[in-house]
Amino acid sequence: MDYLIKREMFGHEIDVYALRWLRVALGDTAEGANAACFVVNPAHDHYAGKLSPEKISEIIAGASGQSGSNREYLANTIAHLDELGIADGPLHEVSRLVDSSS
């Protein structure tokens, strides 16, 4: 957990992200689990959720951080979502735009 907190919170100002424990569903069962979630503050200046897919893909295609390129981070995230059977259309669209920019 310490590693995850350092990775997700490192270098960010206070109030960009908040660690929240949320109840999540587990597949088709009635069981659930508590999950650590890093929730972005949509009122913060660094919040990018209102950008167009084209602008997001432009930023991702050219950005990198301490853990590698944003392009690799996006591809890894999508691969894990696909493995779990979670279809996220917006992320897949951004990935297509990033791939077409190379």
C-alpha cells in the first residue's frame, strides 16, 4: 500500500487526489469488497476530465513521468481492463488516437 500511495500521490499538490475506500462489486455475485481508490478533485486546476479525446491523446502521446511514458501507462491500463472484461469505450478511443499519432 505504501508503494501505491507513493506512486499515485508523489509530486502532487494537496487536494489533487484523495484516497477513498469504496465498496466495489465483484463480478456477477452479490459479494463486494472494499477497494482503495484515488479520486481526483474535479475542481482542481490539474483536473483534465473536461478535455476532448483529441487533446487528451495529444498530451499522452508526448508525455512521460518517472515510471515511463504515458503511452505505455495507457496501453497497460487498457490491457488490464480487457483482461478483466471491462469495456471502457472512452479509454479505448483515446488509445486509438494515441496509436494513430505515432
